[in-house]
Amino acid sequence: MTIAFSQACENNKQPILTVLSQAFATTKTVLEVGSGTGQHAIYFAKHLPHLSWYTSDLPSNHPSINHRIKEAQLSNLHSALSLDLANKWPQRFTQAHQAQSLDGIFTANTMHIISWSLVEKFFHQAGKHLAQHGTLCIYGPFNYQGKFTSKSNANFDLWLKERDVNSGIRDIEKINQQAALAGLQLTDDHEMPANNRLLTFSKS
């Protein structure tokens, strides 16, 4: 079995952790949407032991995620759940249980990869499943006032659209609109390395 590896995950995991340490300081249960290789999950669960961290992704990505989880042997890290943004989220989080309310959601480098219709569905489901006063954190590149924040992001957007015409770097204003429709409010917009951002939303 070939274990997938992302150099980008290695490069950005510490800056992201710095923000998550504050954003998820009082959070208990986090669902990571699109866990990819599982590298982020291992690192964050290890350094945020107060969290119960649930990984999720399409089944095709589960082998790498679960392999790393098995090797890590962290009691607060859970095997990958099957999650397709085109469908309903895992039954486990359909209703918030008294002992295990989903009060945190994290996703990295997904909004520019998926289609806009899936971005809309993501926010709808996030707003539906996140507990009151819960926190949503989104990492990735975004445009502001319809403009790219760097030449490299503009080039990246061209590459994305050549790969999939439905993908592309999203406008922060449209992201905020979708969040508002889901009952989520932007509370922080952190500047990150390599022309990325980490957005924090609260359900109020």
C-alpha cells in the first residue's frame, strides 16, 4: 500500500496549530472535513490532547489516513469517517448528543478544490451539525474584493481551472455570504504563510 504524503501539510502544520490552539481552546469534539493524507490530523490531535478529533474523507483516501492513525496510537484521534460533500454528513453527527456535541469543524485546502455547489453544501451542513457557539476553521487561499492577494495565487488559480473548470480560489465576500446563510459569523481572519488565510467562524 502506498501511503500518500503532502509536503504542504508539513510546511503549514505549525502555523495552523498556533491558530487552532486559540480557536479550539474550549472545544471538545472536532470533525476534520477532507483529512487527505492524515498528516494534519496526527499533528493537531497530538498537540491538542483535550480535543476528540474525527477524521473524514472520501473512502479512497481512508487507507493513508487510517494507516497514520494506527501508527500514531493517539486515544483522542478517530478512524476516518466516509464523507462526500455531495451527500449528507456522517450519521454520527446528525444529532448532537449530550456527551458528544460537535462543537468544532476544521477543513484545509478544500474550498478552492471543490465546485461552488459543494462549497454551498459544505456551509449548509456545517451550520446544521455545528453546536451552538461552536467554531468552524477554514484554511486556504482567498480573494479579497475580487482580486488575488499575490501573483502566485493568480497562477495557482489558472492551474486549478485547467485541472477542473469548477474549481478556483474563492472570494472571501461570497464565503461570508454562505456562512451567514448557515448561521455562522466570521470572527477572525488570520494571515498565514504562502499567501493563505485561516478563517474562524462562530455559530451564534
